[in-house]
Amino acid sequence: MIVRTLLDTDLYKFTTSYAYIKLFPYAMGTFSFNDRNETEYTEEFLEALKSEFNKLSRLRLTEEELEYMTRNCRFLPRVYWEWLSSFRFDPDKIDIHLDTTGRLHIEVSDFLYKVTLYEVPLLAIVSEIKNKFFGNVPDMSEILCKLSEKVELSNQHQLRFSEFGTRRRFSIDVQETVIKRLNDTAKYCTGTSNCYFAMKYGMKMMGTHPHEWFMFHGAQFGYKHANYMALENWVNVYDGDLGIALSDTYTSGIFLSNLSRKQAKLFDGVRCDSGNEFDFIDKLVARYKELGIDATTKTIVFSNALDFTKALEIQEYCKDKIRCSFGIGTNLTNDTGFAPSNIVMKLTQCKMNVNQEWRECIKLSDDEGKHTGSPEEVQACLYELRLAK
């Protein structure tokens, strides 16, 4: 069994799930899988995937896990973990098939507070089974050798980073080997996004909110108001906790223009997940200055497919301008010599209640060619935000 506990996922899945329960308990959504490499899969692979997905229904939050999460997540009330104790993954809600060209399709629809919990485990399972079917066998000694170089770079330059690699890990065993070594040797590893490994190794859990939170607000309240309302609603739930705001759901330029002085002062900083990091630093520092805020009191968390060499360059550029930290995923948990899977699951449609029509959810990006959604809706969004050429 690949995913062996409900906690084998990213913290921000739980924080977002609770925010839906608190503010939008009747809202529904669909998550859809996308393999950006357009890999061709086989029926045998599909059967192995279905078998593993079915095993998810066996997972239960244990009493020990409930007590740990209650003690270590002061921003989530015990009642949430008690509800999670009753939660079960439902394989019948996972629509999975291959099309005529062998491309993999996965969709899950349910209430948003439940369906958001499917994303990370499903991606981790696809990644691990794909490696097995392609005959990829990791060399742990080589992985640890490369990891030692990264840790040495971090220790030498006081490079603060957290491990963000659950969804596209090579396997759970590779991720655990990496996390254990980081916990033993990396002085500036600030934690992991994976709640299970945080519990097992006594590390800090890291994470705030995902793109889906803004995509939901964009679909329901309009793209012009999405960033502002998403941040306001986050504050309504968490009252200043979990204060790193995601900046690029509808491009960072739109985010910065929407960022109010109150939000800029209240949030500890922002997460940069696409685009040119150096340009973003300049624009964010300028925006803080415009709002009368000392940027050196704020933090940027960079999380866009980083390696340690690039992170070091970014850190040097941030010096005396703004604080920085790094969320590093694939470069830690899937740096095995084999090409990592370029797979995602995104919120593709939502509705506020069962009686409402479905509305498409889209995401723009600061990276060329990475907008997600139908061309028509992407164009409508670009037009509404006055980004269309």
C-alpha cells in the first residue's frame, strides 16, 4: 500500500478543507488530472492504479494522529480532526480511464471540503506506480550523495528551505529516506509539508493555501475580485495565522495591484510559484514601499521547481531587500536520474451548492504556456483583467 495514512499529504490540504467547511460547507468541486508530458499508459497500469485507489478507503485517522494534529496545529480546532476521523476516501467518486490514445484521465467530484483531500494522495500514487511500470529503480546511495551536496550548500550559506515533495515523489520510501537525512543533517531545513513525516520525525509542518482557493473565488465572485476576496476570507477563518499569501493564480501583476495595505501589513509575506523570481522580488519590494511597509520585515517563499543552486542565487538577490525561504519538492524527493512525472490535479469546476450551475475554474500563470482551463474561459479571464493582447 503506497499511501498508508490520512496524514500522508500536505498541510495546506487540511487548512483549505477546514476553510471550505467554515465558509462554504455546501460548495462542490471537481478535481481533474493532467499529465503535461502526455504519457501513454497501458491497461495493466490502469488496473494497478485502480487497485491502489481502492485501498485508500481503508485509511482511518488514528487516535494518536488526532491528538498529534490537535496539539501541533493550533489554527485548526479539534472538531476538524474529529470530523476527519469519520472521513473515508470513496473510490466510487474517482472516475478513472484511458482514452483511445492511452492518455490517463482522472476526475473526482464531491463537496469541496472533501474532494480537496484527494489531490495529493492520487498524484503520489500515480507517480510511484508509473516508476514501477517503467522499471525505474532508484539508487539510494546516489540519491543520498546528491542530497549531501545540497545540504552542504544550505548549511554553508544558511539557506532556509522546507521539503515540499509529496505529490511528485519518486516513491514514499525515497521521500522518507530524504526527509530522515534532512532531519539529521540539514541545519536550515525548516520543516516539511507532509504531516505524516512531520509527526514521525518531529519536524514542523509547513503550508498555507493552494491555487484552488483563489480559483474557487475567481469562479464564484469574478476574476477582478478573486485575490482580494480569497485573502479576506482566509483572514476570516484564520485570523492572521497561516500568513503566506499565494501570488500567481491570476498572474502576480494582478495580485500586486489588488493587494491592499491592510492585507500587505497583515500577511507575513507571499509565495512565488511561477515566473521570473528576480523580477517578482523587485515588483513586490516596490509594492511594499508604495504601501509604506518595510519589505525587510516580510518574507517571500519561493516554490517554483527550484534546485539549491538557483535558490542560492535568489537568496543573494534578496539580501538587504526582503527575507526569503524556499519550498523545494521534486528536486529533493525525485532527483533519481529518471525524469520526474510532470503531473498535476487542478480544480476544474465548482458550484456554491447543488442547485447552482457548474462554473469553470481556471488558473493563469506567470510561466508561458502554463495557463489551465479551456481556451475560451482563459481568454475571458484575460479580457476581464485587461491582460488580453
